[in-house]
Amino acid sequence: MASPSARISAAALMAMLAVLALAAGGSAQLQYGFYKGKCNASDVEAVIQGIVKVRFARENPIVAYLLRMQFHECAVNGCDGGLLIDGPGTEKTAAPNLSVKGYDLIGAIKTALEGRCPGVVSCSDIQILATRDAVALAGGPAYAVRTGRRDRRQSRASDVRLPAPDYTAAQAVAYYARLGMNAFETVALLGAHTVGATRCSAIKNSRLYRYGGKPGATDPGMDPATASVYKKWVCPNVSSSDGNAVFLDDQWSALKVDNHYYKNLQQKRGVLSVDQNLYSDGSTRWIVDQLASNAALFQSQFAKVLVKLGEVNVLTGVQGEIRKVCSRFN
């Protein structure tokens, strides 16, 4: 007869397998060209691509906004449109999401599609397709994504648990493992920071002026010349600099989806601790080296990991709903 602990372990295993089966079941029902022939005479993906292209032409940082939105969306309960919901206590109101941008573009796309085929295209699919198109416009890989997601009727700020900017490499890998990513995929996904930006408040204490909690100490893991530039020109040690923007890649490359981000890590020029820690830790340094030395490898792996992220815990079939307006439930 099995011991109580064995029975408990078996029960826990069965519960875990059930959760994984549900997640796999949702992604298994996604398909390429899901909307073909479902939007009257309109090509849904072409409509989305056209609107994104117009927006990118006048505001190319939109690629960074959409990549960040996709991660903040899919890392919390899956790619279900929960982040888009307005109102008190929703995911949008959680502290890490207060600086997320790009909602207006998703709304504009939804309005255009509702005019062509009401109640057909989900907001969660719009997010994934718009991000895909922006990445390609910014010099990144062109990749196909499966569609057929539906929107969840739930959005809670209390569910938002996102990685901290000072995570160690081990903490980052552990966090992304929850999303089904391995170490290589984690480092590839963080390559999205090639078009990212942060604020001085994120690095002033942790890297520039109070490293390790010691007043005046600068992180020795940061290139001294780079630290000097930040301290003198970008993030001087005054409260008024807290909101200043800091590109996570060199400014000339900050709007291009390329592998330059990894080359900066090799030179100790990573901005966030979590970025530089990928190179400081031997368990992930080799991955950084591979992606830094092989642009084609980065492009292919970045595409694969974005596709994988976009299929985390999706709703399909008759689950959830197709919202009429992305910022509110039907």
C-alpha cells in the first residue's frame, strides 16, 4: 500500500499533468490562417499589417511598445487580452504595467476589423499579429503565427508577477521556465531589450550610486566608461533625473531588432542588472556569445521564442469571448 506522502506526490503529479494538458490543448487548436474567409472580403492579417506599417512609419518605437506589451500580457495568465482591460483593479493598473504603451494601436486595429467583420477577430490575436508585424518592420525576422485565440473574461492586478530588473541569471531562467522556456530561449527572449528602454530610477540605486546598498558604490560589473557617461549626462544623482530614459542598447541600434544587445553584454555595457547578469553567469554566458556572434541565429531563435511566448495558456474554441471593444468585457 502506498504511503500518504506517495499518494500526495502522485496526486500533485496528476494535477500538474492536467494543467499542462489544458495549456497544450489550447495551443493545439490554434491554426495558421484561422481567419481566412471569416471576415467577408477582408484579409485580417493584411489589415493589421497595413495599420501597423502606417504607425511604424511615424513612430518606430512602437516595436518596443508592442514587444513589451506581448510579454506583460502573456506572462500573466497567458495571452488572453487581460492586460487591455480598463478599470480599477485590472492588470493594466498593476505597478509594472503603468508604463506599458501601445493600447491605442490595438484599439484602432480592433475598430477597423469590427467595421469589416464584427465579433470575429479577438483582441489577443491582434496583439500577437501586430507585434509580429512591427518586429519585421524594425529589421527583425518575419515569422508566421497561428491564430484562433479568444479573450479571457478576467483581469486582476493581483495576478501580475513580472521579473525584477535586478534578477540574477538563475532567477531569470527560473521565471521563464514557468512559461515553458529553457535557458537558451530565456536569453533569446531577453534580446527584445535590443529595442527597449528604461528609466534612470531603475539603475541609479542598483548600479550607479548604491551598488550592494553601499552609498556611492558603482556596480563593478558595468564598464567604467559607460557608467561615467550615465552618471554625468543621463542619470546624475539628483531626483529630477529619475524619469530620464535610458536605452537598453546603443542609441544608434535602439530601434533595430538585431543582436547588438548581446555584443554590449560582452563589453559589460548592459544597462539592467538582469541583462548583464546573463554574461556574468557562466551558465548563460555561452548563449550570449553564440547570439552575439551569429546574427542569423539570433533572428531565427528570436522568432521561435516569440511564437512560443504567444501560445502560452491561450483560450480557444468556445472558451472566453471575442470582445467588441478591447478595453472592456462584452
